[in-house]
Amino acid sequence: MIWNKGSQNSELTEEESLEVARKFVLNSPTYNFDGQNLTHVETLYPEIANKTNLYTFVFEFKSTHGGYGDRTGEPVTQVITPHTAHITVENGEVIKANLDQKWDMINQKMIQD
């Protein structure tokens, strides 16, 4: 699943990249299932040569149940669960996204150690 603004190979502003990242989280299965109060808390600027249009945005939100992804039909714990999402956008495309450093939001699976 690749998310982008629709205009590939064009440089986006930081604000446009932030909007791409925000929409990615809002449309993610975990947030869609029971997420609320999405907040942008930080922008990280990687110091990588020749990567002038690369940003990692940090978001926080809460879920009303434990777990990740679309948990429809699964037994879930009813507990307010805080989450932190790191969404990396390069040239308007989400290239990396993880939740709590445990869940790969692009491939919808646990991150292997």
C-alpha cells in the first residue's frame, strides 16, 4: 500500500508532506477501527545527503481497545491504548510507517526484531 498526494516526482512542501502523513494515519486500519484525537507532535528532519524532501512525522492518538490493525470480529480488550506513529514521507509518498515501533502500518504486520 503506497500513499501519495498523486503528483509523483514533484517536490512537496513540508506542510503538504505532513498532510500526506496525516491522511495515511487517518485511513490506517488501526485508527479507522477505534482511533481518536490524532495529534502531530514532532517533525524529524533526517540529515541525509541528497534527501531534501524527506520528513518523518510523529503522531499520537488513542484507541479504545488494545491491538493493531482492523480487529473486527476478534476478541479485544476494552482499554484506552496510547499509540505513537512514525510516518516517513519522501517526495509525497509514505515510504515507512510504524506504530509504537512494533507494528508495520504499510504491510499490516508486527515488526520482526
